[in-house]
Amino acid sequence: MNPILLDVDTGIDDALAIMLAVQTRKDDIACITTVCGNVSLDQATENTCKILEFMQADQIPVYRGSESPLIRKSYYEHRVHGQDGLGGALKEYTAKKQADSGFAPDRIIETVMQRPGEVTLIMTGPLTNLALALLKQPDLVKHVREVIFMGGVVKGMGNVTPVAEYNTYADPEAARIVLQAGFPKLTQVGLDVTRQTLLTEAHIERLTIPAIKEYVAQSTAIYIKRYEQMNGVRACALHDPLAVGVALNPDLVTRNTYYVDVETASRLCDGQMVCDFQNRLGQEANVLVCEEVNQAAFLEHFIEALNKPIGAS
């Protein structure tokens, strides 16, 4: 199998994405890199180490990345993820695992260049680390197998502003660098599809590993409450797990190529992802946009993966 690298800002759904990856592709995870986003870099790194240790995958290296967006102030999402980023789950648990030495953007470059053409990057936080890697080594784009990033919304409403999704809003300059870099295969997994992959309390009841069921129920409680307040549905949207799901099974989604850019200089629309559906700008397509998802198949896959014995993959 091709190696994968996860770049995370570990909040509630990043943690579920890590759990899905560990339960299905543990031996293929080259490393996990952390970035400031939902929570601070320190908190994201601590959460990542906690989840890996909880899932008996503490042998996977973790590398700290950027402590802030490229040029903006950090914007945390404690309203959604809680002060600790995990909705209060595992708050009494202190992980022995610590981050490894090394800077995440450098590790991204090294991991890709060690196995050119083979590595898939799965980005579930702001794209700061990848942007920094590209600024240091622009030809990285020639050697990545694929970049799959959770971020943006191209048809519906944003979840931070009326038009912007959190990851692109938190560091729009980084997102624009990544989109304009020229990756031959760059897949966007945005709110248009992730809002269809909703984990409900009925789904959680189907989890059979007691420790995982308890963790998922505790960690998603604050998210479900917030999602119901904002959207009228009691559920946790599996934003970041779907990005992992697309890496595992591309047939879960329908993707179409378009020219996509991100707004970085607007009074009202910073972080908005603009998709040129009708090619009005005459630019060459640069992004594979996920427009449809088989939500039932993904949710079954997610539940099946989490129902495997911990550490069995």
C-alpha cells in the first residue's frame, strides 16, 4: 500500500479521522504532523499523542508544525471542540507519548522525497504546514502522489462566516498557496459532502468496543449539541474522517475538476473558496472537487472500522 501522512489540528473530528486511519491503515501511516487550528499547536499535539496511545498506535511518529497561521492571528474553535479540543474526553488521561524532534513542514518534505510519487498527504486542518513546505521546496508538487484536504465549501454556506469554512478561514493565505502550487492531483473534501456524513447517536449505539464507544459518545456530545443549535440536526459531521475515507476508497465520492481559488483580501469574504464551475475565468482546472458522496457506504465503513479490536490492523 502507498504510505500516507496525516496533517491535523486535532479537535473532535480530527481525532475520529486518526482513529479511522489507525484502524484501517496503521502500518501505512508514515507520520502525523500537527498544526495550530481548532486548538493551539500544543493542545493539538497533546491530543494527537493521546489518541494514538489510546488506539495502541503510539509507534507512529508525531511532529509539531506551525504555531500560527502564515500572517494572521490564530482563530480557535472552542465553541465546537471544547477548551481541550476533544470535548472533554480523555481529560483525565495523560499520554506518555511525546512529539518527536523535527519541524512538520520539513518532515512533509522528507517523507515525500524519500518515496517520490508514492505518498498521499491527508490534510484535515488549516494548510499552513503544507504551504510552508511548498515555500521551502516548490517542486514538492512533482513528487506527491495525491493531496486530499478537508476544507472549503463551494456551493453551500460556510460554518464560520456565511461563505467560509473553518480551515480556509483560519489560514486563507496558506490555502491559496496550496491551491495555486500546481499539484497534479489535489482533492478537496468540503462541507458540500461532509455535511452529508452525519454521525448520530443511533450510529454511536452501534459501536461494539466499549472503550471506543465511550470515547466517541463523550467526545462528540458538545459537537452534537452545537451542530443541533446551528443546523437543527442532532449529529456530529464527520468532516475530517471523510477525507481519510476518500483516501481509503475513492469510489465513495464523485469528483470533478475545476479551477478553484480562495479569497484573501475581502472585508466580508476572507476564506471563501471560489469554484469556477462554468470556466468563466478561463483558467486551467487545479482541484478535484468532491460534489457527491455515498454517505451510507461511508458511515458503514466508519462504524465497521471502529468496531475492529483496538490495535488489530
